Amino acid sequence: MFEKFTVTKKLLASLLSLVLVLSLASSLVIGSNAVPATQSAGSALLAQATSEMTGKAPKYVFMFIGDGMSAVQVNSAQIYGGTNKPNQMALDEMNFQDFEAVGYQTTQDATSFAPDSASTATSLSSGFKTWSGTLGLKPVGDQSGNKTENVDQTSVPKTIAERLKAEKGMKIGIISTVTINHATPAAYYAHVPSRNSYYEIAMQMANSGFDFFGGGTINQPTGANKDQKDAYLVMEEKGYTVAKTKEDILALSSGSGKVYAVTPVVQDSGAMPYAIDNKEGDLTLADFVKKGIEVLDNRKGFFMMTESGKIDWAGHANDAKANIGDVLAFEEAIQVAIDFSEKHPKDTLIIVTGDHETGGMTIGQATTGYNTAFDILENQQISYVAFDALIKKLKTDNPALNFADVMPVITENFGLVNNSTGDISRPGEPCYMTSELSDREVAKLEAAFAETMAAKPTKNEETDLLYGGYNPLSITLTHILNNKAGIGWTSYSHTGAPVPIYAAGAGAGLFNGAYENTEVYDKLVDITKLQ
């Protein structure tokens, strides 16, 4: 995959870093003969780097965003797919980690160092910082007063997707595993003060003129009060073919015109299922990328933004196995673009990044110390969402359900076993990294089960911190299983951790280094030669 290109770019990036250091050092030696020599070498190398911007603009641009995906989420997927045995510790190398350019971007927005998806995706798509919750509009003045009145609606900035379509005639595709009018996909076509204005976002989607939408459903298609014209009908009136079955989606082609391909299988809140919950034959994110390429391919090229949105949702719910599963499914979708690029190596740019980190995920936590046991995660068979649905059905079928009734279901789906073996503090018999539950862990599960079954759940600071608003039993199970594997979480929200960025193909070298997320837009403007 871009073998010669990869070596050249990695070498160039290393040499540039060395030149910058030497130039700084030599500038401190006043009158030194080394100054002009170093500057001369630096000028030559910088000239080579400049060729990144002066070369041919890519015809095909793939932008992959793992929502909530930082270095830890990537590394966790590597560990899970690798080898976790003494003297045989090895990571599974993910395809995008072989890209020739690797950098990292900081994610703070105009209001917080723990930003939301609307503001961070806006920075990636449009090149400026805005308030958390705002899509495609710049903030005006300070944050006092009404938020809606303090965004610049008089001059609406254009996103990279809007500009490439208007100025270059490229076709545009937007794909997401979550609802298509959710924050990250919407940041490429919508301009609203609040990300929660789902119906208005859907109307802007219909008016965007973009060529391919795929993945999740439309959230609130008839408005918050269910009194608006159905957004799917509006899409059809605007000339879109709305394909809702697997057969109709697979039949789409470059002759289909403007398309919205809607997932036939919906799991929660209108999204595609978690990868861990996919059934044989279900369409995957990779399938939507393949179909998007078929629909978009044309002589002027295309820009495709693909979001794996449920990496973020699993992070919020602190479900490591579901998180890892969607990172691996994301990798499969990226492979589709890599395969395409091998047929068009000089015309393709692939970018892979996240918008922010979610959950404060860590490899290593208090009870496991310096050890990990990711193989324990193999015992989890379904996501927290699927388990929520299972428990809800059991509760409905049997209102007198007790913990003993549920324990076999827990064992079946999470591999955790209650052998009543006593306290884990017994010397020589720790339960930290085994499937066996300690008395302490059983007590936590029993308390969580009681909360799950309660007609009126307890609402206080302690339960908020314990369960984060999720099903108490489900999240307690994932916490226990994750901790046994050596995974910790610090939040049910986002964190301010920087996120990695990987790039391959035409102009990829510009993405080396460390920079603000707004510069991703700037670099794309330079590479695609927008004025």
C-alpha cells in the first residue's frame, strides 16, 4: 500500500523535524558558520515538503471520523486482536496505522477543553472554533446571554464538502452509523445554533444537493412535536432516491442520481446496530462505503465523509467490547477506501481521525495494576443496548424476577460466574482477572439489579456517579468485566485528550505533526487547491 510513497514521506517528515531542531540550535550560535549551511539544507527539504501543496490535487478524498476515538480506543482494538500472553505480547496492527503520515490534533472548542461532537466536527469541516452544541456557525462576542443570539447567522461559512461541490464540481457523500442528522454528519452540511434542531438539520440535508447519504435514519423526521412534513418525503421531493431495504440499497449505482440509503436494521435511537450485535447478512459500515463509491464515482471525483458514530456511544456507556467491535468494523470500512486507492494511487487521499475522546478510557486500572487480560472480553456476546432489551423483556414477562433468575443470563452473555467463593482478598486466590465474581462484585450486581427492577429508581449523586443514567445492571456488568480485563473509565462524557490523525495518498504529508483540529480543514483546502 503506497510502499515507495510511504518510505519517502516518513523520511521527509523525520528530516524536516531534524532540520527545524538544528535551525533553532544554530540560530543561537551568533556568527557561526553552521547557520547558512543548516538553512540551505532546511530550504531544500522545505521545498520538497512544499511540493505536497503544489502537486496534483486528489480527485478522491475519503474523510473517516471515529467519533470518540482517541489513541486509547485504537490501542484497545490492537490489544484485543493481538496476543496477550507472557513473553508473547503483540499488538494487532490496524490498516490505517500503516499510513505514511501520522499526527495528532487538539480538540478544545470555544467553550470547553472537553468539547462536544458538534463543535469539534465543525472545526474539522469548517476550520473554526465554535460553542459546544453549535453546528457550522461562528460564535459572536462572549458567551453571556442567549446562545442562539450569539452565533453569526449573517455570514454562514461553507464547509469543505460544500466548497468542493460548489467550486470543484465534486460529488459528495455523507455516511454514518448513527442518525444522519446527528452532530458529526450534520457538521458537513448544516448551519444551526443548536445540534438538537433535528428537523431543521434534516431540511438543510434535503437542500444540500449532496449526492449520497447512507447509514442511520433521520432523527425526528416529522419534527419534535411530530407535526411537520415527513423529512423522507421532502428528500424525495428534492430528487433523492430513498432506499430502505437491503435489496434496494445493493441495486444502487452511479446511474441512481442523488441517493439516501437508510439502514434496514435499526437498533437504538435510529442507528445501525453495534458491530457486536450484527446478524449474518446485515449491512455494515463497509457495505455503505462500497455502495457510496459506486454511486459517487465520476470524472470530477468525490469527497466522502464516513463516521463511525457508535464508538462514541459505547464510550459514553463505558462498554469496552462494543467500543472495540465498532473500531474494528471502522477498520473494515477504511479497507474499502484503501482497496479503491490502490486502483487510483495518485488521485486518492485517505484521512482517518477522531473528533474527540469519549469516556476517559484507559488501559490499566486500580485492581489489575500492571496487568491486563483482554481475553476476558471475549466472553461478552452482546452490547449493553442488546442486554438492556433482554432484561426489559425478562422484567415484562416476569415482574417478580429475582437476581438468581438473571444470573444464568449474565453468565451466558458476559461469561461472569457466581461461585460464591468468598472474599477476593484471600491470599493467593484473587478474582480480579478471572470470570469468577467476588463477593464484592456480586454485591454490586445485586444492588444494580434492585435499581433496575425498582418501580422508581433512586436519584441521587451516588447513583448518578455509579450508573451515569444507564441501565444500572448493564453498566455494572460492563464495568466489572472491563475492570477484570484491565480497562478503566473516568467519565460518561467526553474528555479533552488529543486524538491521532492518519493520512495516506496525495498530499498526506501535510498531516504530519501536532496542530489544532481547525487545521485539518486548512490542510484540505490547500491540498484540494481551493481558493
